[in-house]
Amino acid sequence: MEVVGFKSLFGHSHGMGEALFDTVKGVGRDGQENSGEGFRRGGLMATYLIGPLLILNPPLCKWLLRQMGAEDTLAFEDAAFASFNKRVAEFREPGRGFQYS
């Protein structure tokens, strides 16, 4: 599943075990591109991504709701997915850096 987000990072973590996400654009845990982001250990999931993570990523939000056994219908779901799909398409544009503008 694709996840987009914003990062405010003033340091890097190293040797954290299994990455939560693979990084496609931007720096990961070790300050290197494509080095993974966040970490996962058992049921714990941690990330440096900030902002409205679940609002920006309706697929992730629905997945988490299903994991908790909750109903996975989102408010304004069509608009949320349209916005998410547009953002993902913009990040895929050739020549676009990892900074979103």
C-alpha cells in the first residue's frame, strides 16, 4: 500500500529493526534514500511522518480500522480517495523531487 506524508526530522534513527514503510522518495531512517521509514515491533508501529496521517492516507486508515475490527467506511470517502490518488500521481511525476510544493 502506498502512504504519503510529511516529515520534520532533525535526526535519524539507526538499527531499529523492521521498517514500517519502504521509502520511495525522501530520506529514511538512516538519512539515506530508500532506507525504510519508522519501525515495527510486534503490534507497535512508529513513524516520523507528521500531520494528518490517516486523513492523507485513506487506504492506511481503512486497513487500521479493519485490524481493530471496526467499520471501515470513512466520512467523505470519495473525496479522500480522490485527493490521495492525486497526491500519489504528483509524487510519481518524472523529475519531481521528494519535496511537495
